[in-house]
Amino acid sequence: MDNGCHCSASSDRLSNPILYNILSQMENSKAVDNNFNYNSVPHRCNCELRQTVCLKRPVEICKDASAVLVKTVHFMKNLPAFNQLPSNDQFSLLKSCWAPLFILGLAQEHVDFEVTDTPADSMLKKILLNRQEKLDTEREQPTMAGVSKLKSCLKKFWSLDLSPKEYAYLKGTTIFNPDVPDLKAALFVEGLQQEAQHALSEVVQLIQPGQERFARILLTASLLQSITPSLITELFFRPVIGQANLLELLVDMLFCR
């Protein structure tokens, strides 16, 4: 019996049956001249990408991540323009931008990390922690696919080698997002974002004249929205905060004067 993974083949067959049939016929012919085996071509298995993962060095990395998160909240608190916004707008912007800001912080602090497969629980632990297990399964567990996306984003920022001022103004453009729903001061927020983008452009021009670097920064920054807050929460903070709600903790940090 063949116990190999057939997830890629199944996906191809479902998404493009005509292509699958053509490739199957080619494979069945086995290219008599050179006996080439198409099954020998390596591919990234979808099962591997769906594999849940956890940090290899959780104590060290969670400590570094917590330090980055504290700096992220302090950065927001120290922006006079942010403090001028209505409290509801501050909350909405925090909810929208904390994860992208945190990733920028990881990049700026050069926090690198490795992951490993999540260990399977013993049957006894599953019985004893049945209720906890139900809570865990309701959350989006970190997967290799999500972590790969995050690490790819970090590497792109590291390749840009941004200056502290570039990071600061890029964070400003990320915080002041006028597209966040239900903002009372949306026009004011839009003006703040434009100011931050203009300041970023001026700083970039001093480092590298022309539009290429500025365009690369904005393109790389667009990747931040593809990384979910739940991935960040479960990977870096769940081992520390347990069942607590991270957003509620961030609100306490932000509004604690």
C-alpha cells in the first residue's frame, strides 16, 4: 500500500482536471527513451505547509517579542497626533495596526526565530485537558505556511536595511490608516498618513535619490496585512499570556496614563 502524501495531486486534479489528465497520460507513457519518473520531482507538500508549529526557543523568543510589543505600544502612546484622536478612533486604529507594527518592530530589532512541529499530546493529557483542548482548537494555530510568510516578510525588510527614521515614518503610515471602518476623524487620520508618507519619501531621497527604494519599501510594507494577528498572538504570546485576550492587554497598556 502506498502511504505517501497525495495532497498536491489531489489539488491539481480538482483545480484543473484537463491538465491533470494530460499529465497523467504523459506519466503513464513513462517516456520510454529515458525512463523519467515524474513522481521523483520534489515539491513542497501541502501537508507540510498545514503542519502546526511552535517556537524552538520559546523562553528567549517570547521575551524578545514581549519587549518589542512594549516598545510598539509606547511608540503609539508617544505620538501627540495619536493622542488627539477620539478614544474610539484610538482603539480602532490599535486593533487594526498592532500586528503590522509589531512585525516592523521584529524587523527593526532583528528578532530571528526558528520553529518546530507542535508535539502531539499524550492520551492522558488529552483526557485531563479536554476542555482546554477544545479552546485551543477554536483558535487559529500557527502553521508552517503562516510562519514562512512571516519570515519571508522579515527577510525582505532586512534586505532593505531601513534606517531608524525610515522605520519611524513607515510606522506612522501604518498607524494612521483612514480605511479603518467607523473612524470619526477619518479625514484627520488621512492627513496624518499623507504627512507620514511625505516625510518617509524625503528621508528615503536623502539615502537613495530616485523612486526605486521608496517603491520597494511600500511594496514590502504591503505584505504586512497578509499576516494575521492570530498567528502573531498564538506563536509569540500564547505561551506567556495563557487564556488572556491580548487585545485587551494592549488596550490596558495604551490607555494606562
